Amino acid sequence: MATEIFVEQYDDYEIIGGEKFMAPSPNMGHVNVTANLVTIIGGYARINKLGIAFADNFDVHFPDGSLFKPDFIFVSAANEKLFLGNKRGTLRGVPDMVAEIFSRSTLKRDTGIKKDTYERNGVKEYWMIDPWRETVEVYLLRDGKYEFGGLYQNWSEDELARLTDEERAQVEFEVPVGVLDGFKVKIKNIFGWYFEP
């Protein structure tokens, strides 16, 4: 006798400005960066009871009607009412922080309409992560508008060796997390396959 298998189907899409866009499946490097953010930022926040981090493929319903699946989501303990007791398994409201990891198909949306939507809805901190250049571009919400918070790069040893002493002194090796009072994440640990102490 054949066994019946039931597979729950769901649509993997986002709604931006009332229009539905398919959300592509991430590649291995993309998944690694997401896992690293959840492990480092989420781990620190959980240990210190400051909030909870979520990985991609988690629906966020914003007040303006947009539906996104950010690659990384952080909700502070003060904002937990957004997800506690939510039986539908989605987040309704505004997370404290989101990050998007670029892919070729989403780059334009991540730097344009998504950034504008996050700003308009009041996301306090937005990271745009370029996995090819290994950079993190940070935006912090001030008086309802995003201000550039810095561009951080994962420098290789060869790249660092080519810099002058003065240039090397300017290099930052950690990215501060504004919504966690400046807790810092090593850039190498955002992009690496293993963590450095």
C-alpha cells in the first residue's frame, strides 16, 4: 500500500508597492553570511536577553503593506510583541534591524526600493552586504531618514600589505551594530567559513 506524503506548499515571493516579485533561492555563500549574522548577532543578543535574530525566508509584513523576506532580521526585546504569540509564524510590524545580501537578481531592489521601504517604515538599521567585494554598507535611521553609517571591507592580507602605514591605520576590522549599543562584529567572521577569535 502506497504511503501518502503531504507537502505544504507556499509561495516564495515578496510584495513591493503592491506588486509581487519572486524571491530567488540563495546560494551557499549567501546562506553562510546569513548564518554567520544569526550566530554572531543573534547569539550575543540571546545571551544578553536583548532580542532575537531570524534568517531569511521569514515573512515580514510592514505597516505600508509591503511583504519582504529580509536575509537577516533582528527584533529587540523591547519590540518582542511583534512576534510573541503570533500563530501564523510571520512578523507583523517593523524589525529593529535588517540586512540584505546582494544577489545579481536582487541588487537593484536591495539598494533602491527595499532601502526606501525600510526607511519609510522605520527600520532603525539597514546593512547592505556585497558578498563579491565582501563589504558591509551600514545605514542608520536619524529623524526618519537613513544616514550613511560607514562602509566596511574584508581586507585580504595581500591588500593590507599594499597599503601605506597611514592607510592601514584607517582600516576598520569590525562593524558596530548600532541597535545593540555598538556591539562589534569582526568583518572576517561575517564572510568566513570559520570564526576567528
